Amino acid sequence: MSWWARVEGSWRDTDLLTFDEIISIEQIAGEPWALCNPYRSGLVAKAMLAAFLVREGKSDEDAATIIGGLTLGEVKNSFRHREDDDLPIEWEDGLPVVDPKDQELTTGTS
């Protein structure tokens, strides 16, 4: 399964995680990747968010503190199931909103 994860205000695509990051998520969550669903498991949600925070330079401890302070509503709003398309998930005034860090999210793969 693929997911969009909102991390510090920007959407990230789980398909862009490295294989090592996926293995780490599996180890932390105790679930194989194919079953990882952040709506079904708090451990999965925490592991996914932590992977992106660490990728952005946060220490494991800082990532745990940030995630631990989120409300349930904030965590639920941090994830969207990712359909297999190349459309951006945010739009403003009829135009896609693109984070320069994630330029590859909207470049299309088909």
C-alpha cells in the first residue's frame, strides 16, 4: 500500500522511502509493509512519520517527541491513501501546489 504522509506541513509519498526505511518501519510497527496502515495502527503511523522526520534531519529522539505531542486528529489528518496516479493532492486557485522538495511527486510516471 502507498500513502501520502503530511510531515511538518508538506505531503510526502511513501513510495519515495528507501528500502532500508521500509524495513525500519516494519521493525518498529511489527507489521510487514503490505499490511502497514496508519489508520489501523498507531505504531505504523508513528513509524511512518518518524521515517520522514529523520530523513529531514531530526534525531530519533526529536522525532519521537514531535510525534508524541500530536493529537489523534492531527495524526489522522496526516495520512491519505495514495491511489496510483500522478495527480498532486493539494490544489490552490485551480493550480497544483508543489513543494520544491517533492518535485518528483507531480512529474508523472505514465
